Amino acid sequence: MLKNYFRAAWRNLQHNKVFSGINIIGLSIGISASLVIYLIVSYHMSFDRGHRDGDRIYRVVTDYDFSGTAMHNKGVTFPMGGAIQKDLTGFDAVVPFFIINNGKISVDTAGRSGAGVFKAQDHMMYAGANYFQLIAYDWLAGSPAAALSQPFQVVLTESRARLYFPGLSQDAIIGRKLYFDDSVGTTVTGIVKDLPYHTAFSGKVFFSWTTFTSTSLKQPQLDNWGGTTSNSQLFVKLSPGHSVAQTEANINALYRKYAGYDPKSTNKTSYLLQPLSDLHFSTTYRNFFDGDPSVSKSTIRGLLIVAVLLLLLACINFINLTTAQSVRRAKEIGIRKTIGGSRGQLVLQFFGETFLLTLAAVILSILFAPLLFKVFADFIPKGLQVDHLMQPHILIFAFILLIGVSLLSGFYPALILSSYRPIMVLKSHLPSDSGADRRQWLRKTLTLGQFVIAQVFIIGALLVGKQINYVLNKDLGFRKDAIVYFETNRQDTVRNHRSMLMQKLRAIPGIAMVSLSSDIPSSNGVWSSDMKYSDGKKEYKGVVQLKGADTNYMRLYQMKLLAGRELPASDTVNALIINETYLHTLGFKFPQEAIGKTIKWNNEQIAPVVGVVADFYQESLNKPISPLAICSQLSNEYTISVALAPGSTGESLKTIIARMKKAWTEVYPEDNFDYRFQDETLVEFYQGEQDTAKLLNWATGLMIFISCLGLLGLVIHVTNQRTKEIGIRKILGATVSQLVVLLSTDFLKLVCWGFLIAAPLAWWGGHAWLENFAYRTGFSWWIFIAGGLRMAGIAIVILLLRTVKAAAANPVDNLRTE
């Protein structure tokens, strides 16, 4: 019996090749997109699922409220970890560590000379021995109890051990020397297996924490409760039964105890516990290694919505086209019922047809997968390949899609087609007008839904593109074009090396100016400190972002000085320039009022305000401008900015870069010359938004394509049904244009109604998305008009493809066919 069902289903699909093809193409696009999106989502959702007691692991992060301005930092003050271990209870582990973003590793298996050199090494950190209590590694050599207990010890992952000591056994590597940036000599005391699951804990080289805090390498901020850098991070593992809220309260009380607390101050610093499960998805604090894969939960939701909507549109096409053909299959159904076929058997047959269509779509979707991998390339993490679609859980998901789509698409058509009464059908009395009207109303409703979804995405894509254009072209308060910057070796303690390099750079033709600073004006790196100012009546205290710079910094970046003068050339911190936001936070109305006032920070450093700079954006436009102070000579200036002379062409730029590289090699012969352009860095700030724009554009294109496939199928059906009417009207004098309008009017009405429904939905969703930006574009009226016209134009083209052909046909042939 099942064989007969499938044979009949196959004959019907062959008999209706056009409609079957439309359904298969639409379903295959939706299914293949769902498979690719499922692969992406399952990859991201698998992060940090393999940790033992992962639900009790948290990262301590810092939030600031500076007179209503919110700031966030994934780091904590240096002494926080030690104070928690000393003063608080309720923790199974307290793990401070310091991230090393880049560095050089030198190794030697038989003496110092001839050591292997590995440049630009990443995923390194200073960590205590209890780091391995937090994260359970499999130890291949060494002991977790003693591996990082002393200064100048290092633990390697298996992959790094093979890289640094090729050909040696793991036991033979223990005791070997490893040198970090030529200044730190360490001994390998342990080798651990790389974590076998996806995790944000992607460290590869672990230097002992006591190496970082030893006398010879002691950092100036280790005892400072006022300064915070995002590289100084802290993880804790709560003991069973201890609540997050109470732990946060205890940590904040500890901070107030050591850092001081003014209950009258409007500026507040607070510490929160960020769950381990949130680490991979956080856009506020991000991963603790820059460049590691991460994704926002809103992006995950967006991908899932795209998959669901594409499947829904394909299912709508199937329902519309199947019910539209119901009249043509009425006699077949009547005969089957007359010879004894039950309604249940007919339902099974129609489900069989749907299953065959969906199965063909699933097979075709496997062929579409490589193409859709390119479509979603910006969302596919490194390492995910097309062949990963053959993994067992993906195949199980594909089978679930096959069954689910078959049921969703086939349920209503099967009930409708199997409900025909055989006597009425065989007497040529087709289903009642009321039933036909209901089915026509359903088809119109579903088609209207397709147009609404497509137009919402069209308007959304236009809005996202407008916002991206706004942020990329907005005046940021500083020069951003024709500037090259690069970082020097942070472990180089010879400051004269940077001076020598800058002197060589100044001598290169085509370079207009050179500046040394701690950072470029706008970046993801945040360094902040507590600052105090007292006017004799009131004390203003709060967290302020800091940038160290030389006297050329503001001139090179063409920042606007509102009052005072530029920073003086100095080897000590003897002057500050503050921005407008900090000026108003301190209670001043006019820039000149702040000149000469002294500000204290770190409880020991005092410097006068010598200038006020116009506000510029220190980070992306997603975040508001924060209080800022630019200081002279903070001892952490490693970034060199180079302003190119006006008129530099492509060829001259290559020459300038080559000469810059030569100058670099003369000063740092063993280090790579990695430079970047300022404007390219600014573009990367909005990579997430640009990815969203690409997703919307592709999703919109696919949805329009599926919707137009359905529209084309319905137009073909309508023109076929009205062939005799078209012939008679043409004989009576109707022109081709009149017939085209007659056949298209109902569909264009649906497009117009779709626009009227989509516009408020797009307005609501667009405003919700724009709330993510502190500075944003407006929701212009032309976006709605452009979106509506775009959908209407595409629909008109689809309608003309079929209606013109039908209206231009010879009426005699049409009537003879009837």
C-alpha cells in the first residue's frame, strides 16, 4: 500500500513539474539555510559546556557610573584578587591573572646561543597555581601543585610545547629554558593537554604569577586600588550554597574598605560577577583574549529568526500552491473515494507527496550548503567547514527538519484535499463557494504574510546600512585618514630605543609628523584611574580614562584645543589636558575656568590642568564619550603614530612603508613590523554592525526570492484558471495593458497592504536596534518609501513576466483549449 502511495505521489509531482520545482527550490533554500545556521549556533552554544562546576565560575568585572555616564571594564584593580583571598570566604578558588597580548618567545634545548625564536606569540598570561584548580586540565608532565608556585616558572599546553621544542618528549621538555622577550628567563615546569572543548579559556603559555609580582619585574600599579586595566582580570569559583548577590555585596564592601568611599559622591564604582556561560556572548566585556571568537546573543537570535522565517516562507508557498491546485485534483479525489479510499488513506497519500518534495529539497539543500557557507561567511567561525554538515547531530537535525517541514507544509493541504465529497465532485459540483472563499482568503493571508516579512527585512536592511554609513562618516573629533600606527615592544625597558626609532622616522620623506603615546585616540583598550579634584567646598572624585602622550599627539591627530596649551615635553607627569565631558563633570562651565587647577590621582600624583580639548570619541559610537585626561609621560607609551604628508599616492606610500620597516628593523631587528591604518581600525569597531547588515541583505534577498517564487506560482495558477475569461475579454476589445492590470490588481493590493503592516513593525524593531548606539542616525521617511517601492517593483516584474504572456496569447487558441 505504501508503495502505491509513493508511486501515485511521484506521478503527481511529475505531472506538475513547475509547481513541484517551485516548492522544492523554496524548501531547499530554507532547509539549507537552517542547516548552516544550526551548525553555527550549535558551535557557539557549545562554548564552556565542558567545565566541571562551570555554573559556579564567574569573572569579576568593573562597572562605573560617573555622573550618569556608564563605563564598563572586564578588568579589576591589581590588588583585588589578593584582598579577596585574604579577607573574604565562600570561594573554592580565587584566580587573578594578567593577559599578555603579544610577545616573543626564545627557547634553547642545549644552551642560550642559537635559541629558536618565535615572534608575535599570543594567548599568554601570568597566572597563579590555583588557575589549574579553576580549569581542569589533563597534565601530561609536571605537577599542578608545584608547577607555578615559584617565580620564573612556565607551563605550556601540548600544542605550544611541540611548537617550541619539536622532537623532544614531554618529560624531556620539563626543566628546559624559555625566554620571554629576552628579558624574562623561565623554566618549563609543566605541560598540559589542550582543552578538548570550545572555551574562552584559550591560554597556551602560563607564566607564574610570582614572576609578574617579583621585585625585578614589579609593576607600578600592583598596590593601586584606583587604577584599572582590562588586562588585569579575576575569576572566582563560588563555594556551594553561596549566592551571587551576597558575594557581589561582599566584594563591593571590600573595595570601599580599601579604596575609600564617599557616600555623597555621584560617581560610583561597582563590581559584578559575570557568569562563565555569558563570557563567549558578552558584547559589554568581551573575551579576555582579544581576537578570540565571540558572538552576541542578539546575533544568535537573529540567525535563528532568519532560519525560521525562511522555512516559514517556503512552507507558505507549499500550502498556497497546493490548495490553489485543489480544484484540478478534485475529480481524482472523488474517484479514489468512490472506489473505497478512506479519508485517512488520502491524507497519507498527500503527506507522502509532501514528504517526497521535502526529501528532494533536503538532498538539494546539501548541494546549496557550500553556497550558503559563503553567504554566512561573516558568521562562520574559523575551523567550521562544509563537511561538518555530515556530523551525526547535524544529520539528526536534518531528519527532524524533514519530518517537521513535511508535517507543517502538508497538514492543511492534506485535510482540505481529502475533505471533498465524491458525489458532488463527480457531478461537477466543486467544493462550495464558501469553502473556496475560505481557501482563497487563506491564500491571500499567507501571501500577505510573506510580503510583510520581506518588507520588514528590506526596511531593516536600509536602516542598518544608513546607521553604518553614519558612524563611519561622522566627525569623531580627530583626524583619522593618512595615519599609520604601530606598537613597539612593551617589554623593552630601554626608552631610548623608541626615541631612536622616532628620529629615524622623522627623517623619511613623506612623513609629516610622528608622535609617541599610550594609545590611539579611539580604541577598544581602556585604561582608567580614580581622580580627585577639590574646589575647597566640594570634592569631585571618579574614574577617568587616561591616555599618555607627547607634545605632538594633539597636533598630529588635529584635535581641537578649546583653552590652554598643548602638553609640554617632559620626562615626568607634570601636566594634564582634559576633555569637555570631564570639564563639566568637575563643575566648570567654560574651558578657561579649569586651566591651572590641580588634579590628584593614585593618591600620590598631582598635576595641573594645562588645556581643555574638545570631546572626541574614545571608543565606538555604541558608547557615550567618557571623562578623559591626556597626561604627559606616563611611562607606558608604546604606540607610535605617523602622519603621512598630504598627496601621498599608492606608489609613494609603498616606498614610505618600506623605509619605515627598514628603520624599525635597525632598532628592533628581531621583532616583526606590524602596522595598521587608523581609519581601518575605526571600521573594525563596527564589524558586528557590518555583519548584521550583510546578514540582513542576504536574508532579505533569500526571502524576496522565496516570496517571488510563490508569487510566480500563484500568478501562473490564476492565469491558467482564467484562460477562457482572458480570451473572451480580448475578443470583446480588451487591450493587453488592460488585461495585465486586471490580472495584477489583486496581487498589488496585497503588496500595498503588506507595506502598511510592515512599516510600523519595522519602525518598532528599528528603534529597538538603534538603542544600542549612544549616537545614532534618524529613522528617515525615505527608508519606508524606498523599502515599499523596492518590494512593489520586484512584484511588478514578476507579475509582468506571466500576465503579459497570458494577455498577449491568441484568444482563439485559448478558447479552443477550453
